[in-house]
Amino acid sequence: MNVNFRTFKLSVVSAWLSAIIVLFGLTTFDASAEENSKHSDSEQDEHYEKHLSKDEAHEQGAGAIGQKLANPLSDLWSLSFNNMVPAFYDGDVNKGDAKLGATTIFQPVLPIPLKGEGNSAWRMITRPVIPIVWSTPVPTGRDKFDHVTGIGDIQLPLLLSIPSSIAGKFILGGGPVFEFPTATDDDLGADQWSAGPAVVLGYKAKHLTSVLFFNYFWKVGESGQSDATPDTSKGSLLYSFTYALADGWQVGTNPTMSYNDRASSGNKWNVPIGGFVGRTIKVGKTPLNMKLGIEYSAISQDDFGQQATLRLQITPVIAGLIKNPIFGK
């Protein structure tokens, strides 16, 4: 990858220092709140306990909430802001330094209780994926690029979660996933309606949560699709391993590899590897999970694709808007 390593190092150091300062500030604020308002803390604990199953109630607190957030099929309602800033792009069409981009993936996680409670609860997990592209380089010729800003195509997985009374320590779920032609620029979307399967497989150990989250899309309709845009046939696989440490800290990895069957040879795969460090704290009555990590694409598109990125993920937990199972207990 042709990249200005001085710029890369400065970006890495600046991002890490900024995140550490924010994390330290939030931790200090949290400690101060605990010292000055014991009554408020008891209300927080009662709030957290509602999010935890009966067999986990004794483990309530930031660490337990962090472990549940590592499970994409848990009963926690949350708002995830996954910031890839900066992202570095390179390939054969670029003869200079790597191009920079910045994207935020906004993902509300909204578990809807269907039937049963506790370990016997069936839930429908809705996880819309909303890409907010602050800037991304788009090749217009050899060594020529435009930078595009806007909203990408929105994805919506609808996952039926198998209760732990059946799955045990395994994490099992699946359902349909949809992609809508919501892109504000042709370079940010496919101008197609797409659908396919979504499957979640995982395992919950005492400290380690392991998850595979697979999606695949095929075209089912079009919306202004040009002749130059191939019909959608693509997939993604999130592989996540999160290890819980003391005091709400976590380490792990959670990259998403992508595959495009319609791309030319050498441009079908992007396979990132990397790691993160994170922590869950309480800010007021709100549990907040923060992760800071770095990823490098061990396999990337030959012509042009993402090579590396810094990731800052901020996830506040919110109160569930649907309390009772739709089809009864």
C-alpha cells in the first residue's frame, strides 16, 4: 500500500489520544456521580436489572452489560455509532499516497419481545444499518478521484432469536435481511432492492463471547439502476470475539469481511483483521460502551478498496420501548 506513513502515524496517535481523553473524562464523570449520588446509583442498578435475565441478575453492572452488547441477539436496546475515521483506500488505479475517507455506521438495535420471558423469551431483533458517508474517494480514471458525501443504502436484518432454554450457551438466530435503495449518490449505492438470508451463530462462555454474523443479498427489484451497474449478489461476514476483563474492560476483534460476486477477478474480497480495547461505564443512568481499534485488510480489492481504518465505536444503552411480549408470556 502506498501511504504516507508520517501522516498515518500522526492520525493513529491523534485518534488514540482523543479517545483516551474522552474515555478518561467519562470515567471521571462516572466516578464523581457515584460519589455524590448514592440514591441515583440504586435507581441505576434497578434499571440495569430489568435488562438482565434472572440467572445474571447477581452480575449486574457495567461488565455484564458489556458482555450482553457483544451478543447481537441480546435483549438490550442500544444505539451504536461505529466511526471509521480515518479510513485509508488504495489500489492499482492510485499511484500516489493512500486516499482518506470517513464513514459512520449508525445502527439502532431494537429487540422486540414476541413470547415468553427470561430464558424462554422469543425475540425479533431489528438491526437497521445506516451508513453516513462523510467522505469517500471514488475513482474517475487512473489516478483521478472524486470525494463523495451522503447516505448509503440502508440494510435491515430481522432476526428471530432462539431462547437460551433451547440454545443453552449457544447464540442462535436468523431471518431475512433487506437492502433498500436509499443512497443519496449513485456512487454510494446500487439503485436496487435486495434481499437474502441473515444467520447468527455464536457461543457464550464465562468471559469470551464468540459470534459469526452472516448476510447475503440478491437483487429483487431496481430503482433507477443503470446498465453499467451489475445485479446485486454480495455478502458479508462479521466475526467477533470479545473477552471480558475486570471493571467493565474488554479486548477482542470484530471486523466484517465482504464479498461481491459481480466484481471482476481480484476485486471480489475484502478481509480485514484487527483488534480493539473497550470499556463499559455508567454515565448518569445510561450505560455506555466505547471501543477503540484498528483494522488492516489482509485481502483487499486489486483495483481500489479499503486498506486500513481506525474504528471508534460508541454505544449507549437505552430503555426498551416495548416491555411486554406481543403474543403473551
